[in-house]
Amino acid sequence: MSKQSRKMRAGDRVGPHQQHNWDWRAASNFIAGGAGGGLLAFAAFASLWGVDVRALLVAGMALIGTGLTCVWFEIGKPWRALNVYRHLATSWMTREAAVAPFVFGSGVLALATGQSLFVLLTGVFGACFVYAQARILAADKGIPAWRHPRCMPLIAATGFAEGASLLAVAAPFVIPQVAGQIAVATGVLVLLLARVLLWRNYLAGLRTDGAPEGSLRALSSINGRFLTYGNLLPAILLLVGVLGAPLAGAALAIAGLAAVAGGWLFKYTLVRRAAFTQGFALPHLPVRGRGTSGPAVKPGWGGA
């Protein structure tokens, strides 16, 4: 083995590695669960104006159920999933799992009784589900792209933006009033703007504070598509809907689907492609004997 080969392999051992414990099934939980929780929250909000939200409640619970089922299939021994309920005081994954029965319980009661109280409770629990998911990633300190303090608000905002966007998709069918559709489009526009600002702030934070080069490459690779097709294009179509142009209902639906697809692209990339471990790091390079220590050493890191 050559000296260069030995050096490269040593560098590979100490540098960041892409995690493979959470695969596409774990990513699907954040993708479907976040959108479902956001949809339940905005369905409850829409119910205050007399909108029939039964189909939206079913769709939101189905999305959350799909995400949790994907995680369940990821576990080698599925019935060990019940162990997740043992750490309520310390684990956000446990808190996410603990919220789920309340989501489904209140949702079923809302569908069975039609009582507005249960509809509102379903929305509250859906919002709690989105928040818990955002805290799960933030609590994983081994992945710099997840633990960055600007990641959690971005994940939460993305879930709510997706939920509002799904409401926009359904608006032409469940909200016949033009004023109601305009209100939905305006709300989605505000959330998309917030998502863009948080996204840019998150990328800037990673580059300023430093992050594994693999994480920066993965996130930078979707930057153009995410901003253009996941946010700008939906915003233009939503403005068409707000202005009441012909085919405004179709514009709302397409805008909502594009905004949801953008959020799902971001979350899949974050959970799967940008999830690099910390790797070896020294806060400063020590020196033996006389002299001064050198700068910090973080092989495989970019940014700062």
C-alpha cells in the first residue's frame, strides 16, 4: 500500500460520514408526517369559517399514518417500537409518538360527531406533531446539519407551509367562496416567504459556522430548484389566484402541489443526503514543547 493510499484512508476514517441508519422510510415520516400535521392545523383553522373539513382531516391523518408506518417498517423487530414510549421526559421521538394517538383519537371523534371542539383539538395536536418532528432533528447532536439552531424553525415552517399548500390544493373543491380562496392563497404566500427567508438564513448559518462539505454540497445542489420551483413558481401562481384571473382554482391547486413538492425535496435531502456526521475535530492544534498551537482542525468541513 502506498503512502498516499494510507494517508487517504486515514483521512476517510476521521472525516465526516454520511449516516445510513435513517433511510428513505425515516425520511418519509418527516415528509408525510410534517405535511399531514400542517394540513390538520390549517383544516382546523378553516373550520372556524364554516368550511367542511372532513376530507381534509382524513387526508391529514392518512399522511401522518403513512409516515409512522414507514418508520415502523424500518425497525428490524417492529413490535419493539413500543419501547419508544419509555422516554417521554427526555426524547422528542417519544413525544412525537405520544402525540400521534391524540391526533387520531380527536380526529376520529371529529369525524364521528362533527363537533368543532374535536376538530380544533385535532388541529392543535397536528401542530404539536410538526413541532415534535422539528425538535427530533435538532436533538440529534451527531449531525451538524440537523443540530444547527436554524434548522428547527425551518423544518417547522416547512411543515406548516406544506399543510397550507395542501389546503390550497383542496380550496377550489371545499371553499366555494372566492374570498375564502383568496385568504388561503394569501396565507400560503406569507408562509412561503417565511420558508424562503428561513432557508437562506439556514444555509448562511451553515456556511458561517462551518459544516461537513458533503452537507453543504447536498443542500447547495437543491438550492436553485427549491427556490425556483418550490417557492417562486407557486408564489406566482398564487398571485394569479389572488387576482381572481381565469382558472384561478387550477392555479391554486398547481401552486399548492409545487410548494409541497419543494418541501418534500428539501426534507428528503436533509434527512438522507445532507446527513453527515461530525467527524474528527480539534478546537485547536496542540504543539509539543515550545511554540504556539495551530488553528482548529476539522477534516472534511467547509464554510468557516
